[in-house]
Amino acid sequence: MGRSRASKRSSQDDFPLLKEMGLKVIAIKGDGNCLFSSLSDQVFGVASKHLEVRAVVVKYMRENPAEFKPFMSFESGRGMKRNPKRKNTAVAAVEAVPTEAQLESAWLEYLNRMDRAGIWGDHMEIRAFAAAYSWDVRIYQVDCTYVISGGVEAVSDGKARNMAHIAYHGSGHEHYSSVRNIDGPDSGLPNVKPSDFEALAARQSSTNTIRIEKWMVSAVSTSLPDITDEDIITAALRVNKGNVDAAVSQLMESSTPPSSIPSTPNSSFSLNSGASSVARDSDSDDEEVQGSNKRQARKEREQKRLSKLSQEIEAELEAIPKLDEAEEAMVTMYI
């Protein structure tokens, strides 16, 4: 993304997991194009086609807004932005819920901005890339890795779906790099082949070996800020074998959008008036006193929905055979 203003980042020490798998990060400029440059290196063998990748991604988002609007919030006078990790604690005066016309205008403004070089992309743009190119994307962090799927459609000729490999530098760096084999090639198509990919895939295929990490829960919570119950998020992750993207999709499908906010079932609208701001959802406590009964009814409906969802997930978990203690002690994994 390049938000740290560093020109290049390629420290192998940041990714011990990559070294274990015979992989390395490739230096990518931190100029705001790093995500698209990394994906360009994976698809074309060069980072310089980042504008082409960006154009394809934005085009897909423009043609499929329903897949992305739920991950956005709206700020009056500022347009759309990604949903925050947590709701603002300071509450100020709240404007009316944005109209459909305002939402559409803000969404188009977001896309027009994302279409420009130097504007950093994130998880949402990775999802769009995967869908547009029908590629899977494996994202490596310091000591874990996960996949964003390019879709459920079968790949022709029985071949495996192409997979892009990129590294995410967190902890303040906010940067993406391309991933290649330690032994090369260092130019042209990367042809990434993790040395123990089959073992990793085998571990990931078994729900019993999945250890739900704090970062996974945080990733789901960031995408769906309206769902704050960590037990429900953790259960969804277990059912989906630690797949963050699949857990988000399941929780979204289980959610009922408020009738007053069409097309954005899990959005938290951040409405600004001057310098004051507040993130507001359908259960906001800043409504008029006369709406207290309605608020209580909504809270009760939400509690019932979450309880039902929790029961459904628990039922699925109960159907999964347990590991005995000896087997569990032998389990190790990277995800």
C-alpha cells in the first residue's frame, strides 16, 4: 500500500514461514501501488503492469457492487470508506440515514478514486482480483497464511486454479510484496511452488487441525463490525476450517439487513457533521426516546438471530469427529 512511505520492503526476517516453505518476498515499491504491483508480478511476471491489474479489479467492483458495498461505511461530506475495526466511542449529533442516491454517488466516487495510480488497495480489492481473474490468492503473514478463493466454479480440463502468492507486512508497515521461490526464477513468471505445500494443504483440509488464531477473529470482525460476539465468529471459523473469507460469507448470509439500509446488510454508517463523527448502526442508542421500544425490539430480534446462528454452528461442530489427546498433541499447522 505504501502508507508507511517506505520506498521498498523485502526483509526476509519478517516472514519465517516463507523461509520454511522455500519462499521469499520480492521488493515492491511502497508507492500506493504495492498490492496491484505484487499481483501483476504474479500474473505477468513483472510488477510494471499494475495499472492493468488495477483497471480489471475496479471494473469488476463497478459491475458487482453488491459484493463490496456491505464492507463500506458512509461519511456525510466524505463519501465511502472501508468499515472501521471498531465503532467510534465518541457520540455526536447524527444526520439522517444516507439516501440510496447518496450511497451510489459515494460508491462511484470511491471507485473513481481507486481507479487512479497511487491509491492503495486492501482486502476488498484482493477479493475483487480473485473473482475477476478466477485466481485464488494465498496471503502470507508473519507466521500464518490463508487463501482468498477465486470462486467455487470448477476449473476446466481438471486443472488446479491458478494461485497468486503475496505477503502482507503488518505492524505499521501496511505493505504488500510479491512472493517467489528462494531458488528462483527472479524474473518472468514466478511459478511459485512451496516446498511443503501438500503438507500444508493436508493440514488445512482437516477441521480438527485448525487452531483459530486471534488475527483470524480480528479479520472477520473488521469485515463485519456489526457482529461483535467472538464466540460466534470463532465457531464460524472452525466450521469453515479457518478460512476467513468463507466465514465472512457464511455470517453475511445468516444476517438479515435492516429495512432502512438497503444493499448494506452489515454496514456501519459513519455520519459526519463538521469535525464530529459517529458510527451508527440499526441499534444505535442515540435515537429519540420515543424510539426506545423499537430499539429494544430490534435488539431482541438480533439476539435471537445470533442465538440461532450459534446453535446452527454448534450443531455442525458437534458433527465433526474429535481428535483423541494423542492425535491432538501431534497436530501442528501453519495457518
